[in-house]
Amino acid sequence: MPTRRLTLTGLAAVALLGVLGAGPVTSGVAQPAAAPAPPRRIISLVPALTEMLYAIGAGPQVVAVSSFDTYPPEVAQLPRVGALLDPDVERMMSLTPDLVAIYGTQTDLKRQLARAAIPVFDYRHGGLADVFVTIRALGQRTGHGARASEVAGRIEQRIAAIRQRTSGQVRPRVLLVFGREIGSLRNIYASGGRGFLHDMLTAAGGVNALADIQREAVQATTELVLTRAPDVILEIHEDKAWTAATTAETIAIWGRLAAVPAVKDGRVHVLAGEGLVVPGPRVADAIERVARALHPETAR
């Protein structure tokens, strides 16, 4: 049967930001490189970075995006150049970019771009804090440092306000599910105790029921769910077409685990829509939605 599995950007694996650009070596000592000129023609293979580029004012510099980019709406008019597993190098070269934003795991692509003397912005997923590091680094690299700092600061302030608002509440133990076999409780994928989704859940005032499993994704059996006995089951979907009927079906499926406190107490929630799982500028909106599901009494 088909499965609904999420990866964190279109989504793939999660790690930490790195930006290419070690300086020249003289007498065995690395010297800092001069700051590169802001790029005029940027290609982004990372949806989260595409959103960041537009948020910091670098949208007019973007000339192509990945196959999975859908936001902001302006990207619909741009050429597509593949993604994590299938980058179209020939198409990229034809667009004469002076900066390509790629995943850190795309080592072959990195070598090809280096041979063509095309600089890259080397992106690696991380936790929630890395979103702000990435926004600021991208701003510095693209000539929008001040705007990027403002954007990152506003998001940080919003998240701090959510943390403050929920700080006095009882923190429920939450199973955060981002993938499941359609129509069943098989192939359940949930957030472990590390990574972006775990950090989002914590910021929203929840305790991860799988926090002790130090992985970003845990394939959870129904036996594990019963053993962990979460107070809340929160299932998230990056799906614009999700309906009230689909939500009702999802809640009914979890009803098969009637012994779980979340099911007994009617605390199975479904959140659907774009931006919920993208570690980018809309992260505060996503955390707000999670916080309202966990702590409706604090909703504004």
C-alpha cells in the first residue's frame, strides 16, 4: 500500500548549516577569503532556502528552483532544475548561475559545480535554532544581511512569545506523527528526540513521548505507542487538499488503540497544510498551530 512519509524539506535528512568558502593557504596558514560579491543569479535546490531567499528580499535574484518548490507563489513561474536525487546539471549550467544552494549531501553535484567555478551555498538540516543561523548566513551571502537579521529576529521573538504563553501549562506527552500507511496503523513514522520536529514540539509546550530515542525519525509500532501511552497524538500532513472528512477518518483510525490516553481523552489532533514541516520562515506559524492544538486554553 502507499505510505505517507515526510522528510524535512521536500523533504530529506536533517543536519547543520555549512557555507562553502575557505580562504587561500599561505605558508601553511589558512587566510580569510575576501567577502564574495552578492550573487545576481541564484538557483535553489532546497525549498526551505527558497522560502528564506524570498523572505529576506533576495527573491528577484532567484532564477530557478527545485522540482518540489511551491512557496512562495512566485516560484511557479521559475524553471525547475531537479532536486536532491536528480539535479539537472545541464539545465543549471544553461542558466549561468553565480550561486547554487544545494544540500550538503550532494557531493557529486558540488564537485561538478566546483569544476565550473560556480559557488555553492552548502545547506545541511539541523534543529530549530539552525533555521535562524541559516537565514542570517544566507542574508550575508546574498547581500541582504540587515533584512535577514530582522526576519530571523522577528521569528525568534514570536517563538519566544509562544514559549512564554505556554510555560505555565501542564506539558502533555505527545506522539508527533508525520507519516503513516494510508488507512491503517502500519508504518507509523514519528519524531524522535532530535531534530527540527522535536524542537518545534518542545517550543509549542509539549513533551516528546519518544524523546529518549535520539533519532529524528522513529518507525513506531502500535506496541510502542501503547507502551509510551501519549497524552496527545498529533498527526501532521503537508497537504493542501486535506479535508474535514479526512481528519475524521484519521481520528477514527487511531480509535483502534482505545487504551491509549490520547484516544480515551479525545486528544487526537490532525494538522494539515503547507509550511508545517519546512524549516524556514513560516516556522513560527507552524509552532503556533501546534501550541493551539496542545494548549487551546492559551490560544489568542
